[in-house]
Amino acid sequence: MKELTLQYKIPLPPTTKLVHHKRRNLPQFQATKWRNTRTSVNYSSATAATTSSLGVLELEEGSSGYNMRSKDAGEEEEEEEDAETSSSSTLLSLSVKPDRSMAMLDDYEMEEMDFGPLDPNHRSGYVAVVGRPNVGKSTLSNQMLGQKLSIVTDKPQTTRHRILGICSGTDYQMILYDTPGVIEKKMHKLDSMMMKNVRSATVNADCVVIVVDACRPPQKIEEVLEGVVEIKDKLPTLLVLNKRDLIKPGEIAKKIEWYENFTEVDEVIPVSAKYGQGVDDIKDWILSKLPHGPAYYPKDITSEHPERFFVAEIVREKIFMQYRNEVPYACQVNVVSYKTRPNAKDFIQVEIVVEKNSQKIILIGKEGKALKLLATAARLDIEDFLQKKVFLEIEVKVKENWRQNEGLLKFYGYGGQIQAI
């Protein structure tokens, strides 16, 4: 099997690896959940510029490159029609659990999914990781998975999609939903759809992990979740007091006591997700609450998201790290083309969608220098992710008020489904 490992500069344990799960032709079984259409990616940087007859500014420099161009009105109308008429057969659903009943699987499928004799003590289930923006949900999820799947920056509301990460052992499988930060004030349709996905994650979950910032004053769970998320009765709930490394032990003890006395959570665990302190305690608690049953997914994969999803997330992370103010929040990153080339570097075409021409100008920068810097940083991390050299082409275009366009938002994956191809 082909292994894909992310290598980021955060202290993560060198354990699980993200791998391709190459499934052979089998009868349709949970097709929208199991379809694997993962391909490869490409990128590049620039010095020499040429302008084609289509008005595309293309810059190339050996192993990297990008281009910028604006779509005309006709092209934008066609794209919006494509978004509205997108076939569900090209989508992966993140809203429905796959059926883990073994009754419908034959011996070949059992072998393909790595199921041996069923262990009556095996546990598996879904875990919703929720909380306010910028409290460390993604860092915690990455630590529990043993590798970086969710992008992490110091800016709030970096996570937009519900990231599904799979952590498996010989006698367990826990599926983590890393969700966007809970916000009450919704400025755009995008915000409303993100909060709907957070609610959906908790509805599907077998237990909930609520992450709070230990540096902030204690709050009741209803205040933490802003009334956006309601925890089901009797659903196992853990409160994680993150960033314990930033406050004194005496203060930690007082806050643990407050949450134990004034909230209805089952347990409070202080951790430092950044340094991995206390993460094993969280995993032990989760495993004690998951129901007994077989695995939902093959044990050798760590996400059902296709590679192109993570490529887009890497580019978006670099936008958050390089640009300020409103620009990162106005950007949507899509992988338009993703081609494997046996005799050349894999080719990836990425589009960055913004709402205003002024944002496009900022993204590109003077003489394209800002976009070149972005493209270089993204390419290096994409190559680490894919473990191969790629050619990355970046295109910036304007779609006014895309964050208010429900059809486009669903096409971009905010409706609980992501593009599979």
C-alpha cells in the first residue's frame, strides 16, 4: 500500500500514517461512504512570465508555478449551474454513519476490510469534538490521531469543514469529528451551514468532547456552546480543559472543581494539546464510553476524505498564515484538477475564490510576489503530504458574496457532503 505521511512542525507522536485504501471491484456497499477516488497533486513557483491568448498570466520556475486569471460572466454562470446540478454520485456523505452490520459481508469483503474473527470486546464509535473558536480542538484531534489532518493556525475559526479522522487499534476504532468553532452570531450563510454541521456531528456521536480554554474564566456548557449545540440526554460528555501549560497548577485545580460542581459533564480532564500532555487520558476515557462492535472502516486508513480535500486545506492554511484581517476568511480553496503523470511530476490545479477584486489584488501582491510565496509554502507541505514532487498551479478568481450563495456552498462541501472526484 502507498503510504502518505504529513510532516509538520508540531510535536506529534510518529505513529499512524495516512494511507491509500485501494479497494478492488466489489459489490456496492455503502458506496457514498467507501468510494475511494484519491489521486495525486501538483504545484510550482515563478520567475519568467508569459501571457497567453486567453489572458492568463503564467509564471514558471523549474519545479513550481502558478497562474492568475479572472473568469468572465459566462464561465461563472456555467460553474454555478454545475454546482446546482452536481450529481450525488460524486459526493461523500459526512452526515450518515456507515452500516457496520457484518450480515451483508461475504468472506472476501471481510478480508478486504481487515476483519478477522469478531472480537466481542472490540469497541468502535463516533466522537464529536466541539467548543468555541481557537480553544485547540484541531490540535487535540491531531494529537489523538498521531498526525496532522486538521489545519492549525493562531486565528479563530480556521476549521470550516467537519474533519473526520479515524484512530484504530487492535481492539478499538474511534472516529473523530473535528468541528468548526461554535459561534452564535452568524454573519453569512456559510456560518449557518457550518453550525448545522456541528449540530449534526453531535447528533451522530456516541460521546462528546467539549474543549474549553483554561486561560479563560469558567462558563456553563450552555454558554460555551452558545445555544447552537444541544447535547443529547445521557450522552457521555467529557470536558477538556486545554492549555493547562499556560496557567499555574493551583488555578487548574480551582477550575476543575468549578466545572465539576457547576456543569453536568461526566468528567473533567486538564491537558496541553500542544505538547500532548494528558491526551492519553482523553483516549482512555473515550474508549471506555464507546459501544462494543466491529469497526466502521478498514483499520489502515485515518480519514475518508480524499487527498484533494487535504491539498485544499493545506493551501488554505498557508493563506491564514500569510494574510491578515478579512482576506483569509473570504477565501475558498478548491482543487480543480488532480492528475497523476507517470513520466512527469503530478499536476494539481487549485483555484482560490474571493469575494472582491481588492482581495484578489492583495492575494496576488505586487508583481505576483505574495502569491508566489504562498504557492511555494503550499507546494512544500503538499509534497510532504503526498511524499512526491508535484507541479502546483494556482488561480485566483472573484465570486461576489460566495459565502451567501447556498448552491455554491453545498458544491464546496458545506452541506454535509464533500466532492469525491
